[in-house]
Amino acid sequence: MGRFSAMGEDEQIKRLLKLISLNDDQSAYKQLFVLLYHRLKQFAYSILKSNEEAEELVSDVFVRIWDKRAQLISVESPRLYLYTITKNLAFTRISRQRKQINITSEEWFVQLDSIYFDPEQLVITEEILRQIRKAVNDLPPRCKLIFKLIKEDGLKYKEVAELLQLSIKTVEAQMAIALRRIGKCMHFEIKSTPFQVSSKKS
Amino acid sequence: MNQENFWILLSKKLANEASISELKELEELIHENPDWQYAIQNIEDLWRHKAPNDDMQTLDAYMLHLQRMKDLHISFGEAADEVSVIGHGRRKVRWYWAAAAVTVLAGLFLFLRPGSKSDVSEKPLAREVNEITTRPGSKSKVELPDGSIVWLNAGSKLTYNKDYGQTLREVTLSGEGYFDVMKMKEKPFIIHTSSINIKVLGTVFNVKAYPEDKHTETSLIRGSIEVTIKKRPNDKIILSPNEKLVVENSGIVESEKNIPKENTGSLPISTLMSVNKLKYNAADSTVAETEWIKNKLVFRDESFGDLAMRMERWYDVEIEITDTELKEEHLNGTFDEETIIQAMDALKEFVSFHYEQKGKKIIINR
């Protein structure tokens, strides 16, 4: 099963939600689960920091979807809706555990390897790839989460901004930081004037 | 220009967020700096490769999720299940694969070659044995280093060496396992049990090889496998999909049939084994042999004696049937969420018997 481009996937999720909402369609429900399970689990993990809890939480999210299926038809931005439910349920769970309501976004924790680079498909060397993985892994937590949500999960800037309660400008800037660090691993650095560029080929 | 701006533009382009004017601006920048091409191309390639979905893991999670919905009494119309022996008094028995008690033992054995210490090129041969065991009453799912998946039924043991996958993929099984083997033509997958060896290229099948059972059973769901019976190493049995090979476990056969030991070697192969067709349930096209991985204990035309042995492992109890005729009663049914007591009470309605429970032991009388 291949991934879908950002636009197509949004429409696909909308279609599935509609089928679930109007027809109690179980096969659409399963498809939605299969499509999003991994990503929602990783997102839940970034809050809960436990695999087991993240798995159970995604199950809670889908319980909620089934319970409230009558309302799904009116969802405008389906991905944002699903990620927001995930976030809210995770925060509820964590505040119950810690008796603490606020969690700062600096506490976001993105799992190692949840951002994916396939070495076989790339022309760069293993060493550079290793450096890129390290650079991405060393990004500040919020920056890494934003990068993961946009690159791996296919969310729009606007959706990420709303989900994490940030401005779009912040999302843009964080994305630029992440990419610049990746470029640096390839010895690709842009100096302040466009005429001084070092681009070593390895 | 400010370098921040370049990265903002590039990330917007990759994320499909850039407006036409922004794309144009970026294009012009790149056009002016052709030596950027290579690095930008690499970054774009990196961006496009998304993690593949682990479908197997996701489907397992879906199965658990449906189970949870059931536990929470959320109605989610289910496909017609096989008629269960018990229709009443269900108690919630939560059961998660992830939580199933698994003991992973990794023993490290070092074999140092004498006299090779000075030779730098000869490294000491490290032999690590991985052992996965499930206790009676629990099950587990194991992913082997090559990505092959094994579901282990209760009271089973799977071992493999650290060098698994280097030239061969060899495992030893005692108990019951459902195998989903990754296809690797050059590296055959071999399973050793006490009475048979199975050679596989890439397929799905179930092996039931409990040393205390009368038979070792191999049920092939997909693909093709080659089985050799240890006592008859020259005969190879090729199984086709939907076939089940039943091999008598020698120790037990000998003692039960009173065959003198020295004669077993010359027994015709047909008395050692039989090949049967797997029977699909008409209602939901499931095969009884593999239903345990869905946490169902399914028995079809099974003697009470054999069923009792499976229930011992399933429920982690000891069952003694004092009456020999009772052992030969044949039964059909499914247990999924029933406790051992509920299961016993249900069976009582089909075969008349009395039972008493003393701790983990259940004694069944006529």
C-alpha cells in the first residue's frame, strides 16, 4: 500500500469518515485505522513517552471516532480533527497521571527513527546519512516534532500551527532550521550572499 | 539575500506550501547558483521517502482494538462468529499479546579456539542462543531478525542462534507456533522439532509439536514447505496449501502401541504419518488449526482426552480424566473468553461428567 500525496490523502480520509458516519461502514473504519494507526501512535508517543500507552491511546481515539460517528460528517479538516483528539486524550491521560495540567511543548518527544530516510533509494553515502539522522535526532524537541508532522505525516503548516498552538511563521522558521541542519550534513551551506556557496560533492 | 529565506522557501516547496510567486523566487535563486543543484536534489530525495507502513503490526493493533471495543461493550456489529459452546455468563477476560508473559533468555556461550589467540584475523566464535518461552496460559508474538513473524502458543519454546540468517535461518520449536516467513530464496528457513524438520522458502503455516502430544501437526496455509521425518530422513514430503501433515510422535506411539523399539525403523511411512485436507469453516472460512492466534480455542471432532491436554496449556491447569471412555468422547466447539470453570460447565452439557477443582488441578469423573 503506497502513501498518498497530501491533498489526496486528506480527501481519502474525508471519504472514509463520511462512509463511517453515514453507513456505519466497518471496512472504512478499518481502512482509516490502518492508514493512520502508526502516525497517531507516534504522535501520542511524543506526549506520553510510552509505547504501550500510545497504543492504547490510539485505540481510545478510534473508540471515540466510532462513538461520535454521527458527527463525523461535519468535520472540516479531518486530519487536524484526528490529531487534535489524539492530543487532547493524551493530555487528559497525562494530567490524570501527574495531576498536572500544563505540558509545555518543549516536552514533546519524538521517537528515534520515526523520521525515515531510506538509504537504498539515495545517492548519498552511508556516512552522510548517519550524520543526517543524528542531526535530525538532535533537533530541539518542538522543531523535530514539527518536522516529523510535516514530512512523515503530511500535515499542512496551518494544521501543525493550530495543533501545537503556534503561529504559522514559527512553523516556517522551525522547518527552515531543520532543513538547514540537514543541508549542513551534505556540506551545503548558504552564506548570507548567494554568491558564496560551498557545495562539496561526496 | 538572507539565508533563512532560502531555507524557508525550500521547505515550503517540499511541503507543498509554496505559492506560485515563492516557487518562482526559489527557482530563480537556484538558477543563479547551479552548484546548489546536487545538494538540493539530495534533500528533495530525502524528503520524498516516507516510512513504509508496517501492515502486520497495524493489523495486530486493529485486532486488539476490536477486542477492546468488545470489552468496553461498544456495539460494533461483528461478522457471524462460529457458534460458541457457551452463550451466556461471559466474563471479560482481557488479554493482550503485548502483555503476554514472555521470557526471553539470551544465553551467551563463548567458544574460544585454542591456540588462536595470537592470530588477529581469527576472532573467537561467539555463539549466542536466543530462547523465547511462553508459560502455560499465555501466548506471544515474536519477530525474528529477518522480519519473519512467529506467534507462540501457550507452553512453547522457540530457540535460534545468534548467527540466524547469515547462511540459513534455523529455529527449534517445542510446542505450537504459527509462522509467517519472509521470502528469501537464498536463505531457507528451517524448523527443527523433536520428530520432524521443515524447510521453507517463504510462506504461512502452523506447527504443533508439543512433546507430550501423540502427533506433530503441520498445517500449511500458503506457499509450499518440505518436511522430513527424522526417522525417515530420506523421504521428503512436500505439502501444498491447505494440507495438514500429521506425524506420530515416536516415543508415545511406541509406548501406546507396544511396538518393540528395534522395529520402528522399518515401519512403513504410512503408519507414521498422514496428509489431510484442512477443513474450512463454511460460515467464516477460518481454519481451526490457526484460530488460537486470535485467542480462540477451537476444537472440531476432537477427543476429550486431546482437548484436555490443550486446555491444560491454554488455561494453565492440570486436568485428569479418570474414565477412559470419557477420554474418547468427541467434541466440537470454541472457547474464547470463557474461564476454565465456564468452559468445564459448558462441556458438561454435552458430555455428562462431574468435576472437582483443587487449586490448579481439575479431576473429571463419570
